[in-house]
Amino acid sequence: MKFLKIIFILFYTLSFSQKGFETSNQNKTVIPFKLINNLIFVPVNINGVDLTFLLDSGVNETILFSLDRKEINFNDIEKIKFSGLGESIDIEGLKSENNIVTIGKNYKDSKHTVFIILDESINFSSHVGIPVNGIIGYHFFKNHQIEINYTSKKITVFNDEKTFNNQQKRFTAFPITIEGNKPYILADVEMTDQKVSSKMLIDLGNSDAIWLFPKLIENFEYNRPNIDDYLGRGFNGDIFGKRSRIHRLYLGKFTFEKPLTAMPDEFSIQHLNLVPNRKGSIGNEILRRFTVIFDYPSQRILLKKNKNYYLPFLFNSSGLDIQQDGMTWEKDLVTVATRRSTRTPDGQQIIEQPEKFHYNFVLKPKFSVAGCRKDSPCFVAGIRKNDQLISINKKTVGDMTMQKINDYFKEDDGTKIHLEIERNDQVLNFIITLEDPIPYEK
């Protein structure tokens, strides 16, 4: 599966301000999160109802797009219109003010504004394997220093200057600007052999390493090889463009070799209202290589290398985009110990033996092929959209997570993957050989 690229841009001009989140803890509060496909998901409670939201520094407001069969009483509702990154222009929605929103145990805003777009086509739960109800952005960060630890999967909200100062000593600080309530940093982009200082959005909602906008870069030329690809989905439709690798990306003293780069076509960004001089985005495939502290009040970002720093930038070489299609009941073989007496010929010894009973039914995820890139290994093998995935390398996919399935497709070139597929009630077997279509060539 191609990682889902979430670039949700809100173009709604707001004439009000929110006080924002506060924590009742004296020094700091810790919020656990889930990291799936390089995206961060946090527990959010709105007016007493538990939900799951994507944490995205690339959005201004809090956006709800799925209730997942839950009921929430919203306050002070009015109709509005949105636009964003995609092919169409406007989406109708609602704005609700004065809601009680709590993240984790005690990071709370008692007068929070939520924008509501109940549109099933926007929901990307099937691509990450868990129910996702919305996105939260600027207001999560604006009042406090926020540390994101990708290895422990914990967010720390600092509420005490001394505690924060002790923590930041081991970090490298970079200035950022907050424009339109989103953070921007200057990075050096080296396409082949020349560094170009570039203004980049720091985008937690983007699972890629880098996005570049060719139309906005003077004398831009695509590195070869490159491929045409589906890049993700915005508010208004699918986003298409090219993928390639650049030579290097520099963030101060930190250097990244041959990072994967996505470049949306001009149709996908035609309605995008970019801040002056922006050239692209830095996403979570870069950020996850650090422990990151966002310091919006002081307009800084602080970075400290973690164990992921030296990992290569791997591509889903299979060409497969896998989605979860809900859950299904499956029969599991369960061994139940029962007492059974057996006598030896002389009538003395009693032996107890276990017996197997096929009693247990468990709810397991179902997965299918959402897409297969043309000319990729999956396409050449004959796998097609809507095929139902049964097993990978003879292991049932019902016992896997979406993350585990994606990891199979990012192995080294030449790795053979055995896939068992169901199509029109017929079981088919395929073997695909992984091959990176965009290895860097200078």
C-alpha cells in the first residue's frame, strides 16, 4: 500500500480566537499516541464522547469528518464552506463553537471550535486500519511546548518553564515562522548537486519525507528515474503527481541522503492558497527520525536524533495500495484441556489427555486491493483493484495490522512476496518480486 498522504488545507477566514488547550498538571502531561504509516493518532474526547484524531501541524482548525456511529451534542452550529488540496473547489460543512474537548487525561479546552464535514469519501480509516474521526492542528500546539517522542509513542505537554528548560538542553533548535497558524522552516534542498534554500511547511499530516511544488520552483527539472503516482487525498479529491528521489535534504547540521520526494501536479494545487515563497513540505518520514519539540510561543522547533535517524528511505516497491474493508468473523482453532481417564492393561494407571475443540470465533480485519500502480510488480503479476487479500507469505492477513502488511512491501529489491488472493469466489496465487522503481541516479 502506498502511504496515505493527508494534506488537508482549511481556507476559511476566521474572525474569532480561541483561548486554547490548558493542562491542570503542574509540570507536564503525557499523552500516548498511535503511529501508523508515519501518521500520529491521538485520543480526543468531544463533549463526553471518545474519538480518535490525526495530529496534523498542517491544518489550522479542528476538523471532524466521521462520527463512526457515535452521537455527539454539538453547540452553536452554523453552515460554512471549505476548500483545500484536490480537484474540486468547495465543500459544505458546519462550524460548532463552545465545545469541551479533552486530549489524553487532562489537556483540555472548554470552548473549542470544531468544523464538521460528514462526508464518507473524506474518511481514511480504511487506509490506516483504525477508526479515525477527524484532524486536530494549530490549537493543539499554540499555547505550550509540545514534545513528540516517536520511539516511545508519547507526547509531552510542558506546563512549567524549568521542566522544559531541563529537557531542551540536548536538542538542536531551529527558528520557524508561524504563518496562517502553520509552522514553516528554511531547509536546503539539493536536487542533484546544488543547495537551494527553500521555505517548507512542517507537516505532521504528511507521511512522506518531502513534497515539492514544481510549478513554484524556478527552472525545476524532475530527477530521473521518476514515476507517475497517486499521492493521497485532500478535502476535494485525489491528488496525483510524480515521485522521485533528490540528492540530499539539509536541516542545519542534519543531512538526509536520497530521500523520497512527491511532487503534486499543477491541477492538484491550483486552488491552494500558499504562503509567500513556500516551495513544499517536510513530512513525518523525516520528522520520525528525531524526538521533536514544537515551541510555537517562541517560534522554534527543537530536534534530537533517535534510533531511526540513519534508516534508509524505503519505497513500497510492490505497487499495491491496500485498504481495510471492515471486520469479519473467523473460526479459530482452540485447544481446550479436558479431563479424560484411561487405564493401562493392568488397570492401574490413569492418563489425562487434552482434546481439541473448534469452538472459538473471533473478529478479524479484512483487506483488499485499493489500487495497483500500472507497470509495477503487482500489475505485471496480474493483481487488480478490488482483489481480496487472504494471505502474505502463507500468513493469514486477518492476524496482521495495516502497518505489518505495508512493511512486507518495503523490503529489499529482489525480495519475493507470495500473495493469496480471492477474486470472484476463486482463490488465486501470485508471486511478486519487489523492485524499487525510483532508485536515485545522479
